[in-house]
Amino acid sequence: MSQPPEYCSIKTLARELDCSVSTVESYTNRGLLPQPKKRGTLVRWKWSEVQEMMDGLKEVDQETQDPILRAIHAS
């Protein structure tokens, strides 16, 4: 399996996280994913920042954590 690009579009990020585009938008708005970088008309998430936030979820209270992210983290 190949590594995602360094900067991912919302569609690529959703595919890599095995969720919908609307979930990526929701998680970004809730602070569960980092804010994307904007350059002109491009909007991209830095994959390493996404990984860092996902790995850091271990510190989040399990009762308030989203069940999808909890399942991703457990795998």
C-alpha cells in the first residue's frame, strides 16, 4: 500500500481515513483534524499533521471521542 501524498485533498484524506468528505469537514470544524493549508484555490491537509493528531487521540477522553476515530485508533 502506498503512502498518501504529503498534502492531501479532502477526497484523498477521506479515502485514507476511510470516511466521507462530510466527516472530514466535521472533524476539521470540531478540531479533531488539523486545519487545511490554503494556497490560491488549493485546499490541502498535510498528511503528517493528520497522523500526529490521529496518534494523539490516545490522550482524548474515550467517552467524548468520536466512535469512528476510536475505532481507527484501535486498529
